[in-house]
Amino acid sequence: MPVDTGTDAIDQVAPEVYDDVARTVDSSSPDAIAESLANNVSLVVPTSGSEPVELSDARSGLNLNVTLPTDIHGAVAQDGENGTIEYVGETTTATVVPKNDGSVQFVTTIADASAPIEYKYTFDLPEGAQIVLPDGDTAPVILDASGGFLAGIAPAWARDANGVDVPTRYVLDGSAVTQVVEHDAPGVAYPVVADPWLGIPLIQAWGWTSEGGGWRMNSTPTPWSRSQNAVTASTYWMAIGYAGWDELANMQNTTQRARMNVSMQQQHVCHQGFASADPEWNVEGYKAARGDIGGWISTHCN
């Protein structure tokens, strides 16, 4: 018998999933149920659980298709809570949760011990791109052919009905990311909720202020970007920081771009690694550049 929809389980176990959900509208495509547009990322959610979710970033030109785990491939999409979309399988429910920062969560609700412990997400990557997860890292990153950041997945998490963390990890196999959820361990209370959180844009807003005889840039990183730091992405946090700086530069006009200097870049990348919890990252162009990014850590990246 199919499991109940994931709405009640998410409300009970992980209500924060419903924070900052993007608005969805009915799709004009006969093969899709809903679409959203948030932070320049468009999302198309298919009617069939066997077809891929389509993402397209207007800023970078990146197109990504993600096929959800096979357990819900026979399911037909239905409306969930707050604009989310659900696929209800026999022992699991997959919920697609678009976010206002342009990211998307693929939330799995596990009904009981008969459900699989592995949930594979298959990516249709651009030519030359690859998914990497170095030893010791918890957050897979999608890189282009030159090693530049394209997108990434936040560290895996899973939680049972009592709010207790369930052991989970990611395993890579080519262009597929499998979340292993060890819900078969003794004492796990069902339902269990788990998810990969996929992010593409790194910047949500920005502005300039004049002070101290120079310019200060105030940027708002996406919540997804703030989840990537020197602990969670110990190998690639710096690449993500530089990608965010490039994203900011591409948003500026010629006059604004001329204000951006090496010192500001170092401060921004330092925030990515060591001050990512700050909701706003302020970088000051009137401060002299230092030898390297590590020189900013003791002053909280400013």
C-alpha cells in the first residue's frame, strides 16, 4: 500500500524544509505538472516520476536534468504543501521543493524498514562536466571541463520521527549521486526524512555603499552557498568562493565592476570558507590586499 504523502512527515520531522519555498505555477507542457522561476533559475517538474526534473540557470547558461530515485518511477506527480510537488511510491515519497534562492531540495520520506536504503539521483551533465566528492568532503560538487564550479549538493542529512539524526552519506558513480540512508539500524523511528539539496546560484542580492574614502560591497549569498564552507566543502570551498565573486562581477555595470579589486575578492572568498554563517557578506575595497586569503581569517574576513 502506498505510503502517505510526505507533507505530514516533513511537517513533523523537518519543518524547515518549507522555509523560503518558491512559488510554482501550472506548467503549459503536457508532460509537466509545475514550473517555477526563482533567482534566474527555472525549474520544470515532470508529471511522471520516471522523467527528469529540469533546471536552467539564465545567468550561467547551465542546464541540468535530474532523474529521481527508481522507487517512485511509477508514480504520478501531485501537488504537495506550499507549492511543492510529490511523487508517492510504495514505501517512499519524493517531494520536490523549489527555493527562492534558485536551489531545489529533493526530499525523501521513508515510511518503514522495508524501504530501500539507497536513493540514486542521476544527472544529465554538460559535456566535459563531472561530479566530484574528494575523500573527507561531505558535499558533492559539479565542475565544468576546466574545473570551475557549476553546481553542488549540500551535505547529506537524515532524521527520524523522533528528531534523531540517522547515519547517511553520499556515494558517487559516474554522473549519479546516491544518498545512503541507514534507516535499518536499531531504534530508528519512522517516518524518516532525508534529502539532497542542489544549488546553482551563489548570490541572491547585492549593493554598494561609499565609506572610509572608498567603496564597500554588501552581498547576500544564497542560503545554499552559505552551507558550503571550509568544513563541509574542505576541498572546493575556495573554488565556490571565486565562482561567487565572478557571479557578482557579472551582475555589475562597467563602473561598478571597476570598483572590484583583489582585496575585496580575498575578503569574499574568506567569507565563503570561514564566515559563511553571516547572512550578509560585506567587503571593503579601501582595505589593502593581504598575502593570501588566510591573512583575513583573524579579522573575521574584513
